[in-house]
Amino acid sequence: MPAKAKAGHMPEPRIPGTGGSDEVALPCGETVDVSEFTMGTREFDCECGESHAVVMDVHPPSRFLPESLVEVLRETTDADDAFGEFGTPHLVGMVMEEYPDRIETIDRSEDGSVGFGLVWVASLDARRFHEVVVELVVEMMDHAVSHAEDEAAIEEFERQMLEFDVGEFVDEYRESRDFESEFDDPA
């Protein structure tokens, strides 16, 4: 029985004439045809029995973080690379630094038939991946604030972080974004 993609639920059928099998390796060692991944895919139920987070370069960073925070990150983070501004590839890059052997990168930038350039598949499920993104952004913000000269700002940030529950935030955010539908809206 073939593996199934979630949230976008079923993969789109391949367009006739776009070619046959295009197998890619997943972090668990299984292989799957790249056509299993559509722009709405956020998690993939694999033959290995696990669910893998799926993130694409076309997914907005607001998939993980409120748009207001994304704007702050764009304004304060130097993204001197091919992507131009801070975005989803940078968030995935942070996770890849933390878990280098648990994420597979698939580059389809030369394949106009798939609808994305890069896709990352993690051995983590989509919810845990989301938590890791939030944890790493909080660590990055904590590091940045620790270099501030405003002692009151540092203390206020630390106070807020003591009250911040990553798991609760992720649950609420995912519910407000309605990840069961491929038509979620920015928060």
C-alpha cells in the first residue's frame, strides 16, 4: 500500500506527459515518488510507519510563526543569500543545524512540473517540527536580546519567556491556522 500525504490529504495525480517515476530518498531510508508531494502537503504518512514533516520553499514562514513576528525577523535578520529575505528556508536551515541527519533536502528547482523548488522531509512529524522551529526562534531571540543595552527590555523578555509554553503555542497556532485544510490563512 503506498504512503499517503496529509493536509492536502491526497496527492494530485501526475499530469500526463510529465514523466514517470522520480524516486527520492526520505530520512528513514524509504523512497517515494516526488509526485507524492504537492504544495498542500505538510506531513507524509510513510511506509516506515512514521509521519514525516514536509516543508517547501513555497510555504510561507507564517506556517510556523505569526506574520507580525515574521516581519520583525525579516527586519532584524541578515539574510544575505539567494533567498533575499528571511523566510521558510532559513527556518528549515535552523532545524537542519539542530538535526542534520534527520532532514532530507530534495531540490527540484529545475523541474517546473512539481510546483516547488525545494522540499525538506524530516524524520520528525509536522507538529514536533513546528515545535522545534518555535524553540529555535525563541533561542535566537533570547540571544539577540541578551546583547541589548536596555536592561529593562532584557528583563521583560526573560519574564515573558518564563510564561511562554512552546507546546501550548504550537497547539493554538495550528488550530487557528486550520492545518487540516489546504486553505489555511496567515495568523
